Amino acid sequence: MDVQPQQAGESGAESAGTAVKPLPSVMAGAPVGVRPCSIAAALQVVGERWSLLAVREMAYGVHRFAKIAGFTGAPRDILADRLRKLEATGVIERRPYSEHPPRHEYHLTQAGRELFPVLVGLLQWGDRWAVDTPAVAFRHECGHPLRMESGCGHCEGEITPQSLSLMPGFPRP
């Protein structure tokens, strides 16, 4: 595979004087095998329906098990399992609110709160492609209907597979 890691600060068009191939041509041309991937790792943590819906409810301010179950429609045994997994992976934390009987509320950790833009992205995609009429609409604090857009944090350019080049093993920002 003819890929050169791009140094931080270099343009996407050139790297060390050689043209950088767009992401689709590099990735499609790679030898076939299971790719190590942060998307796959994230889906191991939150990629199941009831997990994301539970995170949605906590983001909406719903913290007690019965209400989370009611608003998501999740079977109680499956929801309990998903909440345990989300807690074990650091996405949520349990906080006691009653000693007799022992009861806990579920709250998002920093990792869980950072999933909210992902949920908004899924919501917008679902509004466009999965439902005839959206069930809810949101207004941002600026007063306008919510329309989340993603762009490069440096140049604000649109993010597409064609606008990206591969930087293997690049450290976290």
C-alpha cells in the first residue's frame, strides 16, 4: 500500500512532496482483512439499539431505570444488561438515590456526554432517511432550528471520504 503518513500541519493535497491519495482509493486497495478501527471499537461499546436509546434518555435528563425502560421500550432484563455494560466501559455511572430499598440513578460520564453529537447526527439522518415525519424537532439556544453540520475543525471544509487522506497510527489530538 502506497501511503505516507501526513505530518500535522501539512495540507491534504500534498505530503512530503508526493500527492496523497484520497481515502476511498487507499482503503479499497488495501489487502483484505479485518481492519483495526475506532468505529468498530466504539460499536462494541454503544452499537446496540438499547444502549444508544438509554444514552439518549440520560442526555434528555431521564436517570431512573423504570423511566429509561418506559421511554425506550427496552425489555427490563436487556436494559439492565446494557446499563451494566455502559457502566463497565465508563459511558455512564450509577449514583445511589435510595438506601432502603437500594436504588440507583444512571448518569452520563464525560465519555457519555461526548456521544450527544453522534446521537444528533443519527437523529438528523433518521429524520431524512428513516421516517416520514420526524417525531421531535429541536431549537438551538441561538433561536434557530437545530441543524448540526460537520466540517473540518481547521478549515471548516465539508467532510467526505474524498476529502480525507489516511494517516496511519496518528496519535490522538
